[in-house]
Amino acid sequence: MICARAGGSRAVAALAIVVLLLPWCASAQELEPGAYWPIPKGLNIFTVANSFNWGDLAFDPSAPIDEASAQINTTALAFTRAFNLPAAPPTRASWCQ
């Protein structure tokens, strides 16, 4: 019975190694699908975003702070310019093909 368990654990260990090494050559997809926008070359985009938040703050009940509130006004500015970028070579390693 001990030999059967040892053989089974070896099989499980071998399977685990195969499963762990399987994605070694897997290619990943782009994490930001909107990284390349189909917009005309030379287009300029100026963006302004504003957010105003208000409300009560919650502290630890043992703290001596009582009836605290906050008002937060946040403004973000962004400028985007489209330019021509040649296609990047494939990033897949040559030993992985």
C-alpha cells in the first residue's frame, strides 16, 4: 500500500510540474485594449474632468473625533495627441516557438 501511495504522489507531482510549466510559452493578450485608438494622425484632444464629493467621515469609535465631514473638489486635465507609430515587432521569445 505504501508503494501505491508513493507512485500516486509521484504522478501528482509530475502532473503539477507539467501544469505549472505549460504556460511557459503562452502568449498574453494586451492588457489595455484601448491603447491604440483608431483616430486620425495629428488630432489633438484636450480633456477636463471635475469631481466634487462631500459627506461625513467615519472614524474609530474610540477616537475623540466627533461629527467630522469632508468636501473634496478634484480637477484633472489631460492632453492627447495622435501620432504615427510604426508597428512593433512581435514580443514572443524565439525559443518559445
